[in-house]
Amino acid sequence: MKMGDGVEQAIHSVAMLSGLSEGGVLSAAALAEFHGVSTSYLLKHLQALSGAGILDTVPGPKGGYRLAKAPKEISLLDIVLAVEGSQPAFRCAEIRQRGPNPVSDRLFAQPCTINAAMLKAERIYRAELAKTSLADIGIELAAVDDGSIAARGCAFLEIHERKTAR
């Protein structure tokens, strides 16, 4: 299974926003700059995250994005579904019923076993993503960071964070 680049950008952006101070926001341009990605492409995903209730959007020249809920309440699955949509990654087109020498329809009364296996794998994958919150990611990162990653993020936020009323 391959996810679009937007999933990675969205997860990293949401993680970055979790470091904002109370009332702080970051612009899409600042998030794109920090991650070295296209602002217009990232903006599409930030809007999807906002529509899903993961981010709040603050309009205006001093506006930007911030988390709409606590990091412990945002799962990786929430972010993936906001960006990729809720449709299964594997979509069975019932090609087993095509081609030459058709067989009786009664042999297709049961769901396709390949589709069933793929959907089972996706349920497991989604359950694992649902178990992992943004707060969990932060804890795991802190355990391996020698301080360099945190310092980089803090230095960037010091320059680019905008203060607004909450």
C-alpha cells in the first residue's frame, strides 16, 4: 500500500502545530518552509485537516493553523483519513467474473476471498494507526532526541509563531 506524500506532510505539520504556545498559530507558508514542501500542496491537506476537525483555522493576516484538540485526542488514523479519505485502499472490481469461459454465478455468491483478505489487513492496519496518538509520537521522539530536533523546532517557532486570542 502506498500513501500520498500529503499524509507525511500532514502528520509532520500536525506534530509541529502541537508545539505552539497557547493562542499561537502558524501559517501554511511557515509550515511549508519548515518542511521544505510546496505551500499550495500543503494548504490542500491543511484544509482537509481543518474540515475533519483536527485543526482550527484562524483567518486574517495574523491568522494560521493550530490544533483543534489535544494531541492525545488526535490519532494517526484521524490524520490519514482526513487526507486520504475513508475508502478502503483495496477496491475489488470483481475481475474474477470477467474473461472467457464464464462459470456459474453461484460460484460468486460468497465475497471474493482476495478482497476479504485485503480488507482484513486494512482493518488491522487502521486499528494500529488508531492506537497511536500525536502525543505518543511526541513521547517516542523525545526519547531518541538529543535535543537537536526540539531546538530546531523551538527556534523556528520563536520566529514564525503568530500570537492570537484563543
